[in-house]
Amino acid sequence: MSSDTYNYLDGNAAAGELSRVFAMDVTAAQGRCANCGAIRRFAEAHLYIRGPGVVARCPECQHVLLRLASFGESVFLDVKGLTYLRLDAT
Amino acid sequence: MWRIGTVVALQSETATARTIRFQVPDWPGHVAGQHVDARLTAADGYSAVRSYSIASAPNTNRQIDITVERLPDGEVSPYLTKEVMVGDQLELRGPIGGWFVWRPEQTEPIQLIAGGSGIVPLMSMIRSRAAAGSTAPFRLLYSVREPKAVWYSNELQGLTEQDPSFGITYAYTRATPKDWPRPPGRIDADLVAKATWPSSLGSTCYVCGPTSFVESAASFLTASGNSPDRIRTERFGPTGDRK
């Protein structure tokens, strides 16, 4: 149980940065993993933030779901690891 | 969208933790469990963003409290716990998050499990429940290093004394009060089984703490028969300088 085993956070930690992109809350959004088909709340994704951007991985199969990087006034968003993301008005 | 928050009150919680109250004129209101991003910008333009859970109950005063633990190598937490003064202004973004939240309309039993500073969003839920006059049964399992590291200690004690439907179990990891029945140690399956609602009640569980703590607590909850879809988690850790 070394700390390196748990070097991730969860989707909640990306919600602030993603609020620049999405008008609706992303933590409660349900996404389907393009690799294993698991449907989970974005809050449950494993989030890695040590790199230059953030990477969200599927909590079931660890496939990359989403990548987000900000450079100045630009945001690069890669969501090809999700077959869909369902956002609901709260 | 960044809003300006002005520090209006400061309160020490422990030797290393402090609660900061902000007045945010255009604050849209929050729900218990949500967090806020704080941005600090140095004179040379360098800026750092950190996420902090909101500790206060939703209110109409456009005020929010956060509680910050000073991390030895922290970039932001030493400033917030030692240097910031009433009248100072910070940039805040939020409220953020709609998943790890408790709303007063929820009437089912609630199980809260906190690891260290993971108590903060759960405290907002406890305060929200009290403010709304909710009678939803609440239990808190609070894992903390030692008695003097407990945050909101007097308030929590007062709430349990006044309210038979709110109960707390403390789990100490390093040092216990005198004659404490359980030796210091991490939470385990046995403690979680005994200190939490029976899974037959269909409670909703909220777990917040460092990632390793959250993974353990959530697995003990499922081992006790709780359905994974009734367990909501929020993780923070050395990767994030979070909370």
C-alpha cells in the first residue's frame, strides 16, 4: 500500500478546470468508456494531475478517458476515450 | 469564471489548520459537499490554483468557509494558514461539483467517513442538515491522527449531545485518549462494519480523504454489504495539495 499505488485523485479534482469548458456540471455526468464499456460518473474517474495537463482514466480498466491541457488562453481537450458523456441539468 | 472573495474572519482549528471565511458578493450559493478553486497570483504573474472543500452550510449571506491544513512543502497552504489577513482578497472559482453533495431533500440514513482533512465537505453536510432542521439519521466515522488533530471538535460534540439521530465514531491512527478501547491504527473492515449503518438500511455513504484511505474505506463498505452505487467518494492527496 505504498503512496505510489495511489498517485491519483478523482474526477472531482478536474471539475474546476472543466467548468471553463462545460456549462453543466461534469462530476455527475455519466460517461461510457470506449475501451471496456463501463458507464460511470465522471467523479469516479481516476485523475492524474502530475503531468503538464490532467489525464482521467476509467476506474475499471484504466483506459484513458479524457485529457485536458491549458496553455495561456487555450484549452486542449481530448475525449476520444469516451464513447459518450451524458450531462444533466441540475 | 473567477470571483473576488474578501477574507472576513479567521479561526484556528488546530496548530496547523485554519478556517478562512470569505465574503463573495456575487456568490450564487452552494450545496453541501461542493468545493471551490482558489487562485493566488504573485507580483511576477506566477499563479497557483488549489481546490478546497467548502466547510460551511449553504447560507444567504454570500459567505463561504474553507479549512486549510498547512503542508510543510506546500506552495499555497502556508500562505493561507499563516499570512492571510482579514481584508485580503483572493480569486475564487465555484461552487464546483454536483456529485459529491448532500441535499436536505434526502431523507435516507447517511454514512459519512472522513480521513483527516476529508472531514471538511462532510462537515458542510452536517451543518447543512442542522441548518435545514433535517432529521435524516447521520453517522460519522472520523479517522484522525490524534485527539488534538480533530477539526470542529466542540461543534461536533455539541451536535451529538443535542441530537440522538447524529452519532460519531472516532478512529485514532497515532494516539488515543486515555483508556480508549481501540488501540491506535488505521480503520479496518471490523471497525467499518461496527461503526456504520447496517447495509440493509440502504444508506448513502460519503467518503472523503486521501486516496489510499478512500480506497480502503470504500472496499470495507462494500465488504459490509453496501452497494457500490450508494457510495460516493472524493479523493485528495500529495498529488494535489488539496483541501
